Amino acid sequence: MESTYSSVSGSIYSNLHKPAVIIAACFVLVALALSLFLILQHLKYYINPAEQKWVVAVLFMVPVYATESAISLWNPKLSLACDILRNRYEAFALYSFGRYLIACPGGERQVIELLQDESRKLLQKPLPDHTSASPNKKGSRVWNFIFQPGVLGEDLLTIEKFGLVRYMIPKTVCAFLAVLLELLDAYCDGEFKWNCGYPYMAVVLNFSQMWALFCLVQFYNATHERLKSIKPLAKFISFKAIVFATWWQGVGIALLCTVHVLPKEGKLQTGLQDFLICIEMAIAAVAHVFVFPVEPYRYVPIAESPKVTTEKTVAEIKLEEGDKEEQAVVEKTDTKLEVPGTSVTKSVQDIIVEGGHHVVKDVVLTINQAIEPVEKGVAKIQETIHQRSEGSDEMDEQVEEVEAEERVELEGEGTKSETVVGIEERLVK
């Protein structure tokens, strides 16, 4: 029965594979053409590096997803490697989108001032009659983050960055674990078995992804008034649609294969996921043209006025009128407009160098924040042990003092008793 079932699923895959590759390739070409053109436009008009470096990183999500899905669909042997790389870039794209939201109001300093002002406004508001707890009450930080994130002030920015980097780190660790488990034949991609690594990693990554997205939502709730000019809701929905569609789509296909709604065949399962992603990336590329347009960056802001240079060239020419020749001087003035940061080479260099610097800085900050409670706990344990050791030393000293005093008293009593005995002997004599 199983051999018949597997042969049927294998025939379905072999019959559909070639048409699926051709159709997916057409959608991938559309996605690549639109996305790469939009990316080159942003690199050409690269006048706001603080924002555009993260916009380009987000836009690259479509070419990366489309290319890797097409390769995986064409050659199923490369599906695991492509899936790992695709998921790694998804984590970086999510981080880049969070950094883009921070850059739009003017950078971290402006965001901190904005969040602190919002926190002061909320804390000055009178509490409802049925609420007796204060927003500043100790132990209510989690409650405030869930229901009233603006109250946290600067801490909200730290939590948002911590949530984004916390998603990047498990993605990286799980990618290496997936490769290791696949070599040991214990990963079982798409199979929900207790002795396989896939379901456990799916739970960990799903929780990390949901938390990172929730941090973005809470940050948006606290800063949406300041972000109105960039229409963040459309950008947020388009980005979340890609992340959710690819992740839950893969989990849903795996569940349908587990309950035998779809043929439980590895190639068919991964091929269906890759085929759908290729189609979705073409749709996402079209959406990005409208959601992340280059028009706001075509015009140079007043703060970054262009440098105007003039170059004058003088030339002598001969004019002939009949038999007469006359020399004339011609002057030509060329005006050049140099806008800082509009070179594609400089744009790419800024994205790689400065963007990498921000990533490393936030990762180090997150690791330090994660290690800090552990260090405090270890220090507290060491302090407790030290206090107990000091206490035991003091107890030993007190015991020695008491024993010494008792010894002196006993010695004193012994001399007194000897004296009394001596007097009694003399009286008897």
C-alpha cells in the first residue's frame, strides 16, 4: 500500500515538476526585474543614507527569496541549503525593517526624545477610576509593554532592538543545527516527529518571530503619529505578509502532508513551498514599487544642498570673410551639480560598512543585556558565599573566645579548690 502511495506521489511530482519550474521562472524574472530596478533607483538617488540603507536591505528580500526558491525548485537536493539561507536573510530583513522605523523619525536620539515625551504625557494623565495600580509600579513593566508601551519611554526602544536581534541569533544557531542534524539524518524537514529536530526548531523560531513582530507592532503604536509621513502601515503590512506567508505556508504544507491531505513526499512538499514563494515574490515586488517608492529621495533636502561648481573653457577660432581672416575668442562655461551620496559605489559601500557596524553594535548590546542578569546572579551567589564564609569565621572566633574564657574560669576554679584542700589538711594536722 505504501509503495503504491509513494509511486503515485512520485508520478505526480515528475509530471508537475517541469511545468512548475517554467511557470516559477517567469514569475521570478518579473520579481527580479522590478526589485533590482527599484534597488538601483534607491542607490542612484542615495541622499538619505540613514533610511535608504535599510530600505535597500528590505527590498533585497524579494530577489533573495525568489532566486533561492527557484534554485530549490529546480534542484531539490539544494532545498535545505536554500531554505537555511532564505530564513537567515528573513531575520536580517526583519531587523532592517525595525532599523528603518528608527531612522525615519531622525535616528535613535530623536526617537528617545520622542518616547520620553510620550511617556511624560501618559504618566501625567489621570488614571481611570477602576484602576488603582500606577503605571510606574514596580513589576508592571511587562503589563505596560503589552497594554501601554508608550509609558516605558526609552526602554521601549531597547526592548524593540532586543526583540529583533533575539530573532536573528536563534535563526543563525538553528541554521547551523539544521545542517548538523541533516548530516546525522535527524532533522526530518517538515516532519512532526518527537525524535526529529524540525518540530522543536519550528516552535523556537515561531516564538522568536512572533515576539520580534510584536515588538515592532508596539514600537509602531508608540510612534505612529511621528511616522505618518512615510505611511508605515502599508509598509508594515507588506513586510509582515511576506514573513507570515512564507513561514506559516511552510508549516501549513507540512501539517497537510502529515495528516495525508497532501502526498507525504519530501520533494513534493518542498517543491510546492518553493513554487508558491516564486509567485508570491512577484506580487511582493509589485507591492514594493508602490510601498517603498524612490520619489521622496529624488529631491535634495535643504540641509544637504548640492555643491555647484563652474568650469570655464576659452578657445580661439578663426573666422573667414572673403579674403580676410579674423581671430575670435569663445568662452564656454559648464556648471556641475554635485550631490553628496548619489554615487552607486558609495551607496553600496555605505550600506555594507555602516549597516554592518549597526548590526554588530546591536548584537553586542543584546548579548551584554542577556549576560548582565547572569553576571549579577553569579556575583550575588559569590557575595552570599563570601558572607557565609565570613560569618563562619566569626563564629569560629567566637567559639574559640568562649572556650578560652571557660578554660580560664576552670583554671581559676582549680587553683581555688587546691587552696581550700591545702588549708583543710593543715587544720587536720
